[in-house]
Amino acid sequence: MKDKRTIFKVLEGGLAKTTTPGYQTFSSAWITNTRLMGVVAMGIHWHGGTEEDPSDLYQFFYFDVEELGLDRYEECDGRNHTLLSETEASFIGGLGGRKVAISQKEAVFLYQKFLAFNHIYQIPMPEGSERAAFLCDMDGDLSPEEEMALFRRACTRITSRTMLANYYLMRSFGKDLDAAATLREDGLSTDLFPELSIATFHKNQVRMAEDQKSAQCESLIETEDFYCIALTELTFSGMKIAESRPLSWMKISDQEAFLNLTHSEFVTVYDYSRLPAEFRRGSSEYTRNATIRQEHGGRTFMIYHPDNEHVGEQTYYLFHDLIGTYHMTNQGQLIAAAATLQDIRRLEVDLHFSDAKYDLTMSGSYEFNQPVLSQFLQSGYTDFNRFIEAITLQD
């Protein structure tokens, strides 16, 4: 992972052009309020075209502040309502945020900022993004005050000091110092552990002082090369960080990290009577907003909570953003998995009231003391129940 200290350079342009090459005019735009998670999605709608070729152009952008930059771009004609809804869901379904309306100038500013980020850190632009290059010729000039106002609207509201501590450390370990600075009282932020590279924030325990004015935090993070435990002391002033003091950090083994992060997993297995490809995004309420990927001889549907309230937990876990997972094998077995009994029940209810209800027959139900679905997906087995029988016999 590269160390990206969030110095942005907006590309020069600034022309007052207001139409696309297809003569569509600006209709609306939005950004997700997930900036404090280090990722944002943006959508722009252009309406009109010509009499000979009318169209509604929708553009979607996915930006990762820590590592990937502008990582994904897609566009579609809004007259194809199914494609439009599926494309939007694929961009925002896993972010746990809501859409916030922005202006044309703000949207252009953000695109130019994304583009500059990729250029500065020599990150290849995503496939198809050249079709959005016309945005470079539009006016995206914002004053510092306007830029800060836009940044604040792209951030969720902090509702507790525990949430504040988790977000501040998440942004600090991600070397996203611009975002960390907005959570400080003085508006300044320095690198807490400069000797560590950008790190994934897997777990954090916030131990609040009795007077609620300070806290000690124990964070399990993953750098490019190793896992470690880092200790930090935070002092609060209102709903801002007044002071942050790094105390110590130490490497831990992969096995120690696994033991720290392991959790129960509940799995329900179904046989699906139709073709596996017929279980798709529109099959249930949860699959509509799932993140979907082809992997391990099937399709995986990652189902996220609709918000990031888990960041306010006293013991924060990265995986708590998930409700659970569906995996449809190419052999027609649907596996539902979740970390809690409550969440596996949510998945079961979702399927019970889904369009697939009459095509599903339950064939197994399990509780494990550690995640097993990932082991199955990498095992080469095509039947989950037989996989469990095999590893049980080995024990």
C-alpha cells in the first residue's frame, strides 16, 4: 500500500461549459455521506440530448481515499430502469451511507479532485473513465469555505465520543490526515505513528475515563507487512478531539490476529430448484443492494447494514458492517452465513419473503465457533454439507 497523505491538486480548467458531448444538460448529482469511512460514491444525471438521439446519461464514480483512488467508473442510459437501479446499487450498497444532493460545480470539483489524486499517485484510471473526461472542461472552482462545506456534507453526523474516537483513529491509521483534522478541535492532525504504513482498522476498544473527557484505545490494525496492536490516548473537547497521544505499538503474529478477530458463524444451507443464474440482484429485498462478485465457482452476495452505526460501538469490528452473506454455487446450493443468530434470522426471513421462496428447500443449519464459509469457498468442495461431514471426520 502506498502512503497517500491526502494532498490534493485540482486540475486547471474552469470553463463554464454546462452540457455533455451528447448535449445533455445537468439535472442532479449526489455523493454518499461516507467520507469518514474513507470511501465515497458519486452519481451525476445529465438530461436531454438531441431530438434525433435523446437520452438520460447517468454517471457513477467510486473513490477510495486510502489506496485505490478513483477505482471504478460506469455510466448508463436512465431509460433502462433495471440497469440504472442495479448499477447504482452496486456502487452504494456496501457503503452504509445515504445520498446527499450536490450541485454541478461541486460534482465537477470532486471529479477533478479524484482525477488529480490518481495522477499524483500514478494510479491507473478505471476502464471507461475516458468517457467522463469532458468534466475537466467544466467549472469546478470552489472557495476553501465551499470546499469545507462540501466535505462536511459528505460526512455522517458524529453522535457519540466513542464514535468520534473510532472514526478519528480509522482515518489516522489510514493516513487520511485531512479527514482526521476535521475531527480535531484545532483543525490540525499529525501522523500518530509515522513509522507505520497505511493500515486497515480491524478492531478498536475504547476505554472511556469516568469523566468521559478522555479515553484509551487499543487498536488491532493490519499494515502492508504485518498485524499490530497500537495504544493511543485521546482527550475530548465537546464533540472534537482536543489531543491525541500515541503510547506504543507492537507486532503480533497472524495467528494472534486471527484469535483476536475470530467470531461465531451461523450458516443455513438451501437447495435451489431453478438455474443458479436465476438467483440474482432482484431475487430478494437484501440482494437488491448487495455487493455481488463471481468467485469460487459461484456468486457471492455481500449484504451490508444500511448505516455505519457499528462505528459507535465501544468495541468496534470492521466486519460488523455486514448483515451476512449469500453464496450461490454453480451446482444450485444457496448458503446463507452471518456472524450472529439475529443476523442469520434476518437472512432467513429475507429469503422466506423473497421471490425465491418456493424454489428453496433447507438442507442444513449450523453454528460454528469460527468462520467456516470462507474455508468452504477455498476448499474445492461444491456441496457445503459434504464439506462439513469431511472436516468433521478429520477431527
